[in-house]
Amino acid sequence: MANDALTLPILVTGGTGFAGRHLLQTLLDAGYTNLHTTHFGSQSLPEVCQSEYVSVHKVNLTVPTEVNELIKRVSPSQIYHLASFAAVGKSFEQAEHIINNNVMLQLHLLNAVKEFAATAKILIIGSAEEYGRVPKELQGRKIDESFPFNPINPYAVTKVTQDLLAQAFYFSYKLQILRVRPFNHIGEGQTIDFVIPAFASQIVAVEQGKQPAIQVGNLSSVRDFTDVRDMVRAYVTVMEKGTVGDVYNIGSGKGWKIQEVLDMLLAHSSQKITVEVDQSRLRPSDVEYFVADATKIQELGWSPQVPLTETLEMILNEWRKKI
């Protein structure tokens, strides 16, 4: 890569979040020196934001005038749009908040790019949740990009809307848009709203005598897990090598029963831990088999590198330091 490309401004919305901080680190490690990210709220900034090559902009992305000013100020050559509300399990309780935030902030971003940075490449982060309940005749098959949308929770509905909104701006205004639909990704910094850190935090709490057993939901579902560091490498791969206007699934292509993953976590503990099913953790509607067909992104040269066992051990150790 030419050195001048490393100095072009890159904007990562939501760069202080779980995947965002890992993406910023990946870009720094690749030698990029003109990185920008957004921050809203009172949470402390991750360590990566202390880099001299990362500028943090306090912006409310749901306010169009603030988004316009951000795009004019940064004049990005690339935009990774990660900012969103991502708690699937809470999305029925907080449906209005999720819909307003996820959809409107992307609309404001696309409008601002159209007006002030029309040549920027934009990566829109969708979700495998868009596929939702797979039709009966397709169940048990790996999910490719041609599978129909069939969302089963408000979060997934917002991701379908974001996906189609991005496609509409590509067709109507020729914006340089690429889209991805990531499957489950896990790693350091993820909150207990997600299944693996929820397990890990409870295992550590039991180890330390703070609770008698761990509470779980549905353990029979099959999911495709990718280390977040591999996931953000995939984002960069699509940005650099993907076809504008196209969409790419991102996942390992391997399915794991949640029970298997829990057993792997438990194997890293020296204690015998009791597991109890908590009815409140069962979602109103859940998908049993959810595994990516990642052929398209693999054709760009990407494949996951971090073994699941390594990621799980790292997550457990993270919680042992926290609790």
C-alpha cells in the first residue's frame, strides 16, 4: 500500500464500542495515521483512542446538523459505519429507541456523505440477524447472501432497513457503498448482553463465590462464532477489495451448539459449576441453526485465524481481571 494512502482520513463511527475499538487498533497496526471516530455519552474512552493518530469527535449522530459538521470537518476518504444499538435480547423492550437510533443516524450519515463527501467509500455494517427465521425448505443450510430477509426482532428490522437504505443510496446517488452482514463475533470488551460474556462473567462469579450457579437460556441453538479481531480484519478486506454496491456475509462457516461453547468455557474452570436454565433468558422467538456461507468474502482472501478455544480462554481471563 502506498504511504500516501495511509495518511488519508478514515472515519469509524462507533469506534469506542466493542468492534469499533478493535477496528481502530487493526487500522493503527496497518500503519494508518489519520483516523477519526465518534463518541457520545459519558463512558470512558478505550485505550486505543489515546493514540496520537486517532481523533475523537463528540457527536450525536441522531442530530443531522452535527453529522453534517462532522463530515465537512473530517472529509473522510473511507467511512466504517459501526455506530448502532446492538442488544438483540433487549430490542423488544427498547424497540422505539433502537429503531429511531439505528435507522435515523444512518440516514443522516448517508445524506451528509451525499452532500459533503460523495467520493468516500462507505462500509455499512448490517447483521446476520437480517436473515432471521430461515424458511423451512432452507433450514439446516449455511446462509448465503441470497437468503431472504425474515427478521424476528426489532433490532433485526433496523438492520434490514439500514441494509436496504444503503442500497437505495447506492442505486440513486451512486455513493461508494459496500455492505456486510456479520455473524456472531466475540472477544475482549463485549458486554454481558451477549451470550459468551454472559457465560464467562457468571463462571468467574461462581469461581469467586459470588453466585451459586450460572443461569442460561437456550443451549440447543447452533451459531457461527468469529473472533472480533478476525471480524474487523474482514471489514478492512471488504473496504479494500470488495465490489462497490455488493454485500458480503462474514463468518467462520462452522456451527457450534451453544451447549458445546458453554462446555468449552467450563473446561477452562477448575471448579464444578452448576448450570440452571433461566426462563427469562429465553427469547420470544429464536433461530435454531445460524451458520454463514462465507464463500464470497473468502474469495477476497479473508479467512478467520483465531481458534475459538483461544478466544474463549481470553474472554474468561478478561472477566477474571474484572470481577
